[in-house]
Amino acid sequence: MSTQPAVAEINIIPLADIMLVLLVIFMIASPALSHRIDLDLPQPGPDRAEPTPSRPHELRIDGAGQLYWNGSVTTVQVLGVQMREAVAGAETGDAPLLAISADPDSDYQALASVLAAARNAGLHRIGFVRQP
């Protein structure tokens, strides 16, 4: 009985066939993936001065619920009028900014009434700042 030794060679023909098939697939698919997209990008224009942002209106609520509009004591009813005046006095396209600083010990109802007054007055740019 004669036994033939095992062949220890790697058959690379199937590997070459697969590589050729993949090459053909990528050659066909790559032009479809690289099509042009027309974009209208903004072009540089003449230098224009940036508008200076308006100073925000400051509203502070202390621990007792007292309201301070730009440093002066006010009530919720008067605050609504002051907010409407701020919106009416703002330049076109420059909505006024309201910066609210509430004491951590203040009542939630005071803040809720201020936010309701701001919404009714048309103030949409509202920011909260931390008290020093």
C-alpha cells in the first residue's frame, strides 16, 4: 500500500477569482457614488461692521420674591408694562434680551409670574444668570 504525501501548497486561484470580481464591482459602483452636488455657498462680500448687541435688561428676584428691573424695585403688574416698553423700544430685528437672576431661596411662583409676563409682553430671548 502506497500512501501519497499531503499537498502543502495553497491554491490561490479562488482567491484571485474573488479579487477580480470585487475589482469589477468597485469599478462599476465608484462612479455612481461620486456624483456632483450643486451648492450655493455664500461668497465673501465687503467688510461690514458687526452690529453691537444691545445691553440685556436685568431682572433680579430676591429670596423674598421682590422684583428688581434694571436695579429698581418693581411689581409684576408694572413689570409687564416695562417689558412691553422694552419690546416696543427695540430696534427692528434686534429683539431685547432679558437676563433673569433668581435667588435660590425665591418662590417658584414669583419666577413663573415673571416668565408669564415676559411671554405676554413678547419677550422671547430670555436667559438665566447665576447670582454672584
